[in-house]
Amino acid sequence: MTATTKSRLLPGEGIIKLNKSGTKASFEDVAFSYPLKLIVPARYFFDGTACVYVISYGGGLVAGDRVKLEVEVLGGSNLVMFTQGSTKVFRTRPGRYLSDTFHTTDGISPPTRQLMSTTIHANSTLFLLPSPVTCFSEANYSQKQVFHLEATSSIVLLDWYTSGRMDMGAGEEWQFKRYRSENEIWIDGRRVAKDVLLLEDTHEKGEATETSYAPRVAPYSCYATLLLFGPSTKPLLQHLERTFSSITQYNQSNPYSLLWSFSELEKGEGGIARCAGVSTEAVREWVVQVLQDGGIETMIGEDLWKNAFS
């Protein structure tokens, strides 16, 4: 982290810039400010590939935290981004916070927000493979991720979330106040995908024992979305298309324990897969199997793959 870079960062801001020289990928810039933390493993993993962990101090995000991350992937390099464990979002609490740049004056706790802006240059690939977001009871969380690609760059984007702290029993399941996730993908200046999800409890406090959205997401406890674009994702896109086309579903009295779907985008140049499962582990197993069968392990190397969902 350079002093010049660090001095211009506001609380919660971060910068990642990866380039490649020869066969080696190296970071030209990695900088961050509390509550954001970026960890770059010292070891070498795979030709042209580097890894960074995106985490937060204290093991989670509190009310009012603002995280803003700018990422740039250049020179035909491959960037793999992980988190350490699920991204925990704690319950809202009134007050003012270090990284909250939009202070409230009515005593209402500000939401927790994350913004990622990423540029993926020609022949470069981003593998964004975080652990799921887990919102605690009364949490208010919003994230927006924008990705700018060129025709020859690629992205594997995993975005998933759970119903809450399962070890707390039914009292923490689907009890967060608000969850919003937005993903945009642009290719050569044209937006090719925009995916927005909003779960918001419209009940007044104390009006009901469950949130207004809980019946819509039951009986599942974990949802995942995979967004795929670019030439590097071709084997994975083809695998998903073949597998989904071969599925036969039958009417049954009880819901399936796991459901998934796949849709092509941009005439087969991209695609979106969605999955819902009764447990986080069931969805995790589906994600791992799909990515592995689609060649992602080969692309990022065995060592990095072992760290992806451990």
C-alpha cells in the first residue's frame, strides 16, 4: 500500500489493480481503509493468476458501514476474489459511524452498503467467488456491483445470500429488515445485463411475527445467482445449457429440496443460472459441482480451487 494511495482513501474505500508481465500476474496497487481489509496471499498459485481476499474488520459489517471498492484487471491476467467466511451484516443500530458518509438526523440507523466498480480489460478474467451474505435480524443491507468488460474479457460472478443465522433457530431466519442486491454488466459500453433483487419487510415493528417477504422465499434458506460472460466462460455456459436441457421435472406434493434454472444471454455469449436450496450446504454443493464440471478448477488451478469453498 503506497502512502499516496492510502492518503486519498476515505473510510471503507479500497483499490485493486492487477496486471501481467510475461506469465506472472502481479498487483500494481492494493489499498484499503477501515472497515475494509484486503489480503493478498504471498504464495504463487497459477500462471497469470492472482488472488485477493475481501474481508471486514470484526468479522462483519455494522449499520452505517460504507464499502466502496474499485477493481481493475489488465494485461490478460486472471483475478480470483474470495471472502473469508460469509459476509455477516449485523442488525441496525442508531448512531453515527466512521464510514457512514450520509449521516441520518432522525435517529434511524443508516443502512449498510457495498459498492464495487470493476473494469476487466481485453483477454482478462475476473472470478468473483465470495461466501454468501448472511444478514442478521433487523439488518438493512444494500450492494451494487458494476462490471465493465471488453469483447474478449470474461467474468464469473457468484452472488448469493442466506436466510440468516441458522444456529439461532427460526427466530433469525428471514428476519432481516431489507436486502437489496444489484449487478450490472457492460460490454464495450453497452449494458448487457442488469439483475436486481429486493427483499424488504413492509410490516410495522411488532405487527407480525414473521417478515412480509418470508412466505415468498420459503421453504428455501439459500439463494444463489451465477452471471457468466466472455470467451473464458464458454465451457461453463455449454455445460449449463446441456445439463439444464436434460432435466425432467415432475409434479409432486412437496417442494423440491433444490431448484435451479439457466437462461442464455446475448445469443449464447453469456448466461445466468439461479439456484434455491433448503440449506446453504445444498446450494454450495450445487455451485461447486457446476463450476467444477464447467472447467473453472482448471482455469484457476487446483490450489486456488481448494480455497474457493472450503
